[in-house]
Amino acid sequence: MPRIVTVAAAQMGPIQKADDRASVVSRMLALMEMAHARGADFIVYPELALTTFFPRWHYEDRAEADIWFERDMPNAATKPLFDRARALGMGLSLGYAELTPDGHHFNSSVLVDREGKLVGLYRKIHLPGHVEFDPERTHQHLEKRYFEPGDLGFPVWRTMGGLFGMCICNDRRWPETYREMGLQGVEMIVLGFNTPSVNSQRAAEGLEERLFHHRLSLQAGAYQNATWVVAVAKAGVEDGHHLMGGTLIVDPDGHIVAELPGEDDGVLVHACDLDATRFGKETIFDFKRHRRIEHYGRITSQVGVIEPA
Ligand code: CDV
């Protein structure tokens, strides 16, 4: 009996600095209705889904950036989203900037089951970019200024009939991300991203190369850990800054099974059989039988130097 999760990757087009939460949430609700009409029972929104990608803006006084953060989740602005998902019997994942009661700032995402219960919280670990304004760059990427690295690891949650995990944007480029969850048996990893279409430090690295690295990382992570991966873009031109699209779904054999064209609001719906992860997990990537960490060597304090065990 297959275990099907019909997932909707809900790509969002640009969100401008001037757009308020209410207008963004109404767009997200429209995507949810589209997803439901196409049979989805789980919807995934991008990283920092409620606001523009604010780490591109430098605030001398860091506290001024707190306008982009949520103190609760759900809150008054996002409650309609949580309520509607529960009424439709849909699970939900969404990225947002989290400000904790004791003053910590994280780039976070939540996982909510089909009954509306908040089952998971993830805080982005691999924060790209820099802390101070950098005049050498074509654009700023100040995630290290506004966020602390996540302090929750890469948990996996048993919910919606399977094992689910989350990561956020830059995390998808790191093999450890997938392997940490793979070792816990993850069957579907969901993530959102905001990826500028040009590297701020290497103009020659444009859209094509960025999409290549994006697909390469997602496909390798899925295959090497025998898991579904669902990656959702915030895309298009935000206040003059271009973010790439590339919303896609990868199966546990590493194949892209669906990819959304364009950079506007839209949903990519795919019926994912969680049992399709079994073959890889029970054969070539059966970690218990074949993983040989005792033979991998010992890493010395000098980065990059490996000594035999
Ligand atoms: N939001 C991100 O984490 N963006 C990075 C960019 C800066 C490279 C990414 O890995 O897509």
C-alpha cells in the first residue's frame, strides 16, 4: 500500500519592501486554494515567505531590522493561513524570521500537521553572507548580521504518515544537512530559498550556473540519502534585486520529477510515495550495513589534513 503525500511547492513571486503581511498572506491563501483544488494535502512555502528578503538591506542600528521578525507563530497576520490549512486538512511548512521572547533572532521554518498542530521548528544553521556592509559586493547579503546560527540541529519528525525534515536555503548546499536527517531515516525534506541570480562576489556566476549548483545539490542530497526533497523559491525582482526561480521536487533516486517554470506565484503539485525511499534505504544507502565511519580517517586540527585512523 503506497504512502502518498501530495505535496504542493508554493513558489512566491517577489515581495517588495512596501508590501505588508496582510497582502502577502492573501497571496499565500490563494496558492493554498490552488494547491487544494489540485489534490495537495501538504503545502510548502519559501524561506522568509512573509517579507521581502530583508538581509539585502543594511541597517546601521541592527534593532531597526526587527520590523521583519515575527514574535509568535502563528500570529494575527498568519492565523488565517493556519486556520484555512486546518479546514482543508492540509499540512503546512513556511519560513519566517523568528524573534524569540528572550531576544534571539533566527531564520526559521515551521512544520504543521493536517490537524493544525505545530509539530516542528527548524532554525537555519548555514547562514551565508557577512556581518558588516561590504562595498566590494554588487549587493549585500547580511544574514550573519541579523540572524544567529540555528540551535536545534536537523531534527526529523514523524507526522503525516512519514518522516519529515526541514532545512533552509544555503543549508541545501551542504551534504551534512541531508546526512544528519538521512541518519534519522528522513523520507521527505522540505526547504525554501531566496537565491540571488548572480553571485555578489563573482559576476560571471549568473543564473545558469546558480541553477546548476542548486539542482546538483538537491539531486545529490536526495539520492545519497534516499529521500524526497521539495525546494521552493521566492523568485523574481524585489526592489530591483533579482532572485532565481527553480522550484522543484526530487525523488529518492535523485531525479527531478517536477520543476516550475517562471518566477511568479504558482504551485507545483506532485504525489510522492514515501515508500519509494525504501529501495535506496534498504540497499546501497543502508547506513547500518554499509557506512564505514571507522575507516574514514581522523581529521586533525589542521583543516583539510586527514590522517589514517
Ligand atoms: N538565502 C540564502 O541562503 N541564499 C544563498 C545565497 C546567498 C548563495 C543560497 O545558498 O542560495
